[in-house]
Amino acid sequence: MPTVSAELDGRSWYSAAFSATLAASVVGMVAGGLWADRSGPRRPLLGAVAVFATGLLLAGLAPGIELFVLARFAQGLGSGAMVVSLYVVVARLYAPVDHPRIFGAFAAAWVIPSMVGPSVAGVVADTVGWRWVFLGVVVLALAALAAVLPALRRFEDAPEPAAAATGARLLLAVVVALAVVGLDRAGRAPGVTAYVGAGLTLLVVVLAVRPLLPPGTLVARRGLPSVIALRGVIAATFFSTEIYLPYLLQQHYDLPTWLSGITLTVGAIGWAAASQLQARLGARLEHVRALELGSVLLWAGIAGELVAAWAHLTPWLVVAAWVLAGAGMGLMYPRISALVLAASTPADQGAHTSAMSIADAVGGSTAVAVTGLLFAAVGTEAEWAPFAAVFAATTVVGGVSVVVARRARVAGTGQRPSRAATSAPAT
């Protein structure tokens, strides 16, 4: 992404290229969840792949940074609906006891592209051009769709009853997405206007996302709300740190594009290895213990990035710290998904998995936008201070995840959040 922003003269849009995708995924998640609950996962998954591929094409052909960010927005719409649709597929095909194993397999399927993707993308960008990074993925997306089409035929389309809340939820999702993108742009205004605009826009994000989540999520109420809140907090911590690591390595360690991507690769390896470990342990590792251990590993990894940037230490510390952070995410993500599905019935699987994914996307995109403002306020990419400031902020958020993880235990089991928690007054 540093290469794209430089070629399209869009350094001020750097964080927006990430936050737009995450923010748009909120709309895709809500739409995909509602659609899947009403008609099954087949049609929303097909539509999601089509939108995602369109976004990739537009990004690869974009003549300027503005159209590129819009293309990234379209990618987010498609990816958000895809995620929710796949969760519903898992919920309807597999028993709850198999969910940690299945979500561990998701991580295994993700690790190979994560291992080679950043470096391959760097090589492609440095040789034939960054546009082919996006255009080439179109072929992969269509090939993946062709591979799952036979399995999707077993899901018959159900009738689509009218849903009174559908329009309101979609409208709120659109407001959230636009507000997150607006948050990134508001902070670019001159003087005090930037802080006032950013503060008001952040307030809009909070007010609009609140009805899209189970009651009590914003205060991490015990049970399902705390589990979904944790998903948002760890996404905010991890992804708002991740986007600055290649930037740091290229600017201050003079690493080429492909080599700076190695950091993301080793983080992906740590993520996948931990996911496989938790899958093998199964019920021997309580969900709450996995969340507690994972949150500590994540926090330690982010703190390591802060130390490396603050003290100008070796890039090997940057790499090692990211392995820890990735391992923490790998322990937590499958168990959070399993807990959410355990608290769901077939009628609300789409709604609950949508809420989980919304927390993930809003947490990540909002944090990316806020850290982008912090980065710009502290200095330029030629200095160390902006990177240290960003990592200091994400270290604090990582500490919050440690606290929230301890609230995921319900009724002394650590395995299953009470569905009654979702019926408490809104918070």
C-alpha cells in the first residue's frame, strides 16, 4: 500500500485505503446476515463474490487515489457479506463441538496466502506494477467460487419474509461506514476544526453502531456482549498496528517492499499455528482460558513493537513481536466464533455472526482512522515519533483486551455465553 499511495500521490489517503474497506464491510455484514437469515447462505455468498471481484477490478484500473479508495470500499462490501455467509454455512453444516476445529481449519486455509501473499505482492509491485496485485486476485476469487459451487447447491433458497428492521439496520450500517471514512478525512482539516470534526464523527460512529450490536456490547457486559466486544477490541489493536509495520520497515530500515512484507507473513504463521494448537486441544482448553492467554500474547506483541520503534531497535524485534501478536489472535478468533455460534439459534445465526463481524470491522476501521490522525498529528513518516505514538496507543487498547477477555466467562464454565445476556437493556 505504501507503493500505491506514492504512485497515486495519495499519502494523505493512506489510512483511508484501509479504513474504507473495513468500514464498508460493516454494510456487507449487515446485508449478508439479514439475507442469510431470510434465504440461506447461497445467494448472499454468490453476490458477495461478485461485488468483491468488481472492487478488485476497479482498484487495479483506478487512475487516481479517490477512485482507488472507492474501489476498496466495494471490496469491503463484498468481503463483509462473504464472511457472514461462510459463518452461516459452518453453523448449518457442523455440530457446535466441531466449530473450534472448523475455525482452526479456516486459519490453516488463510495461512498459505498470508505467508506468501505479502512477499509475492511486493515482488509483483516491484516488477510488473502494483495494479496486477489486484487484477490477479480477481482470477483467484472466481476460481475459489467455482470450487465451492457444488457444495452450495445443497442449500435451498427459503422464502424471503418481510423484515421490518431490515431497512433500519442497513441504514445504520451505511451511516457507520460513511462516518468511519469521514473520521479519517475530518482529521485532515486545518487547526482545531480537525479535532472537533473528528470528535463529532467518532460520536456518530458510536451512536450508529450501538443498535447493530447485542445490548451491553459497548460496556462488555458478561456473556455474548463481552465476547463480541472482545472481537472489536482485538481487531482494533491488531489491524491498526499491522498497517504501519511495512511502512516502518521501508522508511526507517530501508527494506524493499517484498522484504517488509515478511513481517506480516510471520505474523500469519503465528496466527495459524496458534489456531491449529487450540483446535487440537479442543475442550481441554476452555474458551475463556484461550481468550485470556491470547489477549496477553497480543498485548505483549504490540508492546514489543512500541519498544522497537521508540528505541530504534533491530527490525528482528519487530518481526519477533509480530509473531507473538499473531499467536494471540490465532488463539482468540476461533474461540470467539465458536462462542457466538453456541449462543445462537438457526433463526439468529446470521444476526449474531453479523454482529461479531461488525464489531471486528468497526473496531478495526475506527482504530485505523484514529491512529491515522495520530500519525499525521505527531509528525511525518520520515520521523520515528509517529510510529511510536501509534504503537503506544495500540498498546493501551491491547491492555483493554486483557480486561475484556476475563469477562467472557459465563456461569463458571468458560465455554458458553448465556443467551439471556442478549435480552438485557441496551447499552
